[in-house]
Amino acid sequence: MTSPTDLSRKLFGTDGVRGVANLEPVTAETALKLGRAAAHVLSQRGMPRASNSSRPTIVIGKDTRLSGYMLETALAAGVMSLGANVLFIGPLPSPGVAYITRSLRADAGIVLSASHNHYEDNGIKFFRHDGYKLDDAVERRIEQLVFGGEIESIRPIAGEIGQAKRIDDALGRYVEFAKASFPKGMTLEGMHIAVDCANGAAYKSTPCVLRELGARLSLEHHSPNGRNINADCGSTYPDEISRIVRATGATIGISHDGDADRVLLCDENGDVVDGDEILAIAALDALRRGALSRNILVATVMSNFGLDETLRSHGGKVLRTAVGDRYVIEAMVRENLNIGGEQSGHMIFRDFGTTGDGLVSALQILRIVVETGKPLSELKQCLVKYPQAQRNLKVTRKPPLGELPAVQKLVALAEQELEGSGRVLLRYSGTEPKVRLLLEGRNSGHINAHADRIAEALQAEIGA
């Protein structure tokens, strides 16, 4: 018999269950089992109900991938087969699903999305009743139930089977929630904003909010067809928002990923403003207002070391976490902090929400632009970055990196040269078959030379 330890991490990566849609583990069969297991676990940890007869309720949302239809149906079948009810909310950004889960006082929320990946992939992510992502222990418990058969005997019949209904005003609820993060009485009138919606979940919500706040918009990639999500657009293709800003003469650009929990910005010159620069702008503004909790900003080990120096020079500091917005959020909750995020564009403003929210994050920077009267190109100069060299390589397998002696030798040589003035980070992606390499130091030529040598060794050992 397989032990719980053997089952660990078979399904969940750093951000839910993810893979090619209709291949394990992202199949209708596994989705049904996940629905059953999640309904069992999350309903026990969810909202307190008025009586034992009140049914647990789970919200299901999705992005714009074709496979979302298949997976939401299978998930819902699993949830209802355990006697829980389902609320369908349709395409909505992941942070919108988290908010609607809280707003409707549901026991849990599920979002179907593979974030920045192309349409052939999909994923299954879970939120607790309070809108926060699940911790590792709860994910392991769900995995145990999927593989172990412990709940096979739980088979409600007749009137005890769950029901499903569609919530028609979910988009409107989320739009009002996002607008509430922007100061009352302030508008975006006179501002020309370019938006790349990535043909994803934000294709309605972000344009709606910005228009209602008075902005003039130039929209692209806002016509999803199930197959074009993240297709040469969105935050993983930052050159696209640069092109749009230059072509339209916009004063600022906003670029989401497929589920809109990320955002990258673009200044009026067409230069991209990444997550580190967004964090620096927001954190320094909060420090000036006395609004940065404990004067601490949360960032991952991937964020530029210049962020630490910038915060330190203004009386703040940076708390570092492992890569992944879930680890940023966990640290923020544990330490009672209110601003954090990742270089990739996941930003969490806990004064307003429980998870990364690309629209809310953009609105926080737009507020600063309006209040200061400064263009984004000037605001981003608050962060002086160390040069970085990044390499993302596809791999055929993921052996422990310590078992690659040629790679480890080159890493050690780079670390020796960079000691005290830089760093080397090497890790596998938790959501894709990739290995990610980051070198940071004062000399761009040196770190790029080291990065090339390490990348060549990785390619020879495990490259696709």
C-alpha cells in the first residue's frame, strides 16, 4: 500500500496542479477526484454554517482556455457527488475568484488556470474560505484522498447530492472591489493607458475599471477564443506592451498574464517597469505615508539586490522568501506585513486583497502617478538595479541539482568570484519543465560569461 509520504507532491506544484490539459494530472478523471477530495477537506475547514444540514459551497472560476469547459464540469461533478453545492462564476481573474469566494461566504474557491502558460496547458488552484491559498499540509491531505480511496464510501444519494448554479454578477462584484482600492474622488481623466489583456481572464474587468475611473484606453489582445491566451502577448512578452505604448502614444502601459494575478507596467517611453520597480515605487510611497507595516517589504530571493539598498536608504528593509507568490503571502500573514511581491509581476497589497492581483496592483501605481504628478519613467528611477543574467532552459528531467557535478563546479566558481558582491541562484521551475538560473553582480560582462558556461553545462546534462 502506498504511504502518504510516497504520495507527497504528486499533484501539487508551487501553484496548484498544472500540466497539459487532458494529460495527467490535468484530466477530467483526476479533476473529478480532486473535486471530491477538495469538497471533503475544504468544507470541513470552511465557513461556519448555521446548522449541520447547511451544505458546504464551493466557487469555481476559470480563465479563457478551451479546456476550462471540460475541467469545470468534471470538478463540479466531483464536488456535488460529495453533497456540496457549486457556484459557477465563469471567466474571471484569479484574484476575482478569491474575492468572490470571500464575498459569497463560500467554503472554498477553485480557479482553473495555467497562469502565463499557453492554452494547451491548464491548472487547478484552490482558495480557502477567506481567499488565501492553501498551505502545504492541506494540499497533502487532498492528495492523500485522491490516491488513497479513503472517501470512496462517501456517496450521498437522492436529495443529498449537491446542486450547481451560475452567479451572474461576479464580474460586477469584482469590478467594484477593484475600484474600491483606488481613492474616492480621484480619477484617471486625461490619462491615456495602453492595456495588453493577454486574451485572458482580465479581458473585461481591467478595461471596465479603467474606463469607469475616466481613463482613455488603447486595448489589444482582449478577444479570447480559447486558444490565443498568452499567445505572443501578456506579461511574459513584455516587448508587446512596449510596442503598443509606442504605437499609441499612451502615457502608461499595463500588461497582464492569463489569469491577471500579475502585472508588468510600461512607461511613456515604452520601457518596461518590472515587479521589482513596482515594489520599490509602492514601498517608498508607503514609507513616506507611514503606511508600510513595520517598514518591511516582502520579496523573493529572485528580486534584485538593489531593492534592499533602496529600502535601507529610506529607513525600511526587505524580507526575502522562497520563489512563489504563495510563500510571499505566507510570510506577509505570519509577520503581519502589507506589501510584497515578485520580480515577475505578482504583487500583493494586503490592505485590499488576499492574493496577487494585477489590476489592484496597477491601480496603486496609477494613484501614485496621479498624486505626485510624476511620469512612471521618473518614479522608477528610485530603484538602482544590480546587473542580472537570467537563463531559463527546458529540461527533460529534474534530478537533484547536487547530482550534476559539472554544473556544481561552475556554480562554485561563480560564487567564489561574486562573494560579497553578487549571488547565484539555480532552481527548477515548480510549474514548467524548466531550470531557472540567475546571476547577479556589479559587472554585467562577468555574470553573463558565468551564466553562459553554467547554462551550457545544464544543457549538456538535462537539456531538452
